Amino acid sequence: MAGRMHALLVAAFAVLIAGCAQHAAQTAASATAATAGGTPGDVARGADVFRANCAVCHTATGAAGGVGPSLEHEKQRKSYAQTVARIEEPDPPMPKLYPAPLSQKDVADVAAYVQSL
């Protein structure tokens, strides 16, 4: 009975370690994508969030003509990580929309969309 309990504990520990290793690998992959200029956000969802929250100033397509600056070719001016940082901590007169009404997922998705313009 003690041997069986020991085997179960060892198996449970192995599963726990494997799960932690998988999570660490996924986190590292996301960080690598963001630093390598990748965009871990969802561009299509970001377009929807952008239209609902940002289009008032930046136009629906992020093009010139709104109160805010054009966001076309933003990828040439800022990395994905810099775009996220700008959305999270904007300079006035851009309103601070994070952490509410925008969630971290919303910010990631909007940044991915802006990087696609």
C-alpha cells in the first residue's frame, strides 16, 4: 500500500512538473514573439475593439483625417511591445482606456491590429 501511494505521488508530481514546463515554454514563446516583432494578439478581434474604442479619434481604419494621428505604417515606427506600452500608458490627449474599459487581451489585440495597418 505504501509503495502504491508513493508511486501515485511520484506520478502526480511528474504531471505537475510537466504542466509547469509546458506553461513556461508557452510564456517564453509569447515573449519571444513579442520581442521579435511578432504580434501575439488577434488582428481581427483587434479591429473590432479598435472600431468600438479608438475610431472616434483615429478613424475606423486608423488613416489620417481624425483628431488623432494616422496609425498607418505604425509597425515601421514602433514595435509591437512599444505599441502595447503606448496603449497602456498613453500621452495626453490620448485617453487612458486600460485597464478599463480595455482588458489586457483587448490591448494585445488592438496592438496587433494597429501593427497590421
